[in-house]
Amino acid sequence: MLRPFLVSVALGVVSFGCSGDSPSGPSGTSGTLSLRITDSPFTDAKAVLVTFSEVTAHRSEESWSKVPFADSAATSRTCDLKRLEGSAQDLLGSGPLAAGQYTMVRLVVQSATIYFDNPSTSATPCASSITSPQGRSASVTIASGEVKLNRGFTLAADTATTILLDFDGDRSIQETGNGRFTMSPVIGILSVQ
């Protein structure tokens, strides 16, 4: 009678000792990753609104981890590339991730629209939504909305790492004729700090 009791107590101790509810790894350490965006935009437009539906980072020998948008409750983030010219930049996403070595960042572009007559009147270059400018516009067909940026970086525990992304509007957007445009997003990493 005592033997079954000892076996169940031993199993309970083993399962308690092995359980872990921390998504950031066995040590429970994490750092903060921030992704900022700038642009060399499509020159023939007054506004270029690009909506991102997901930003993730890949940790070595692990899976993809979602990076929350700047407005953490939002399911997407829209940026007006024309408002990100020169030295202008804005926050795309930021949040805690497990500390460790990361191999790449992945962005998913959901939609894009070019506006030819008027600039955006948004208070900031990026937001959960931006009111469309009035006047002529053209939807942009996105060939492949997923962009993987293969540049490794280390996210140290209790520190912040900032990656600056450059969305190249002129190289990303092509006019195909009859007022139609396509986009193959060309995004590079300018710096990791």
C-alpha cells in the first residue's frame, strides 16, 4: 500500500520539477526587440500606404516569435512611406522576446496603395490605421508579401536591441501599364544596435 503512494509522490515531484511555464526559455530571461522603419520612397506618388499584418523573428534552433506592433492591441500597422523619407523613421513593432541568438526577421505585407494627388494628413508616419488621402489612387498587387531578412543578431537578457529597416519604395513598386502597379517588397536592414 505504501509503495503505490511513494511512486505517485515521486512522479508528482518529477513532473513539478520539469514543468516550465516561461516561454522565454529555461532561465526565464528576455530582452526587448524594437523594429524601426525608414524609406527611400516611390518618387511618383504623394503618399504610399503599406499595411503590415505580421512581424516575426526567428531564434536559432527554435520557432518564429511574434513581435507586437507599436500599438500592441492592433492586428496590423500601416505606414506612409512618403512620410519616412530621408532621416525620418517610425516604430513598426516592439516587445519582449526570449534572449538568445536570432537568425532572421520576417515581415508580411498585407496591402499597399499609391496616392498621386494629395499627401496623407496622418499625425505620424505609422499607425494602426491611416485615413486615405483624397484624389487619384491605385491599388498595388503584391507578388509575395512575405519578406525574410537574413541577418543574425543577439538579443541579450534585460537589454534592448533596435533594428532599423529600410523599405525601398522605388525598387519595390513597378508600374506594369494601364495604371496598374505591382510590388515585390525590397526591405533591407540598415543597422542593429
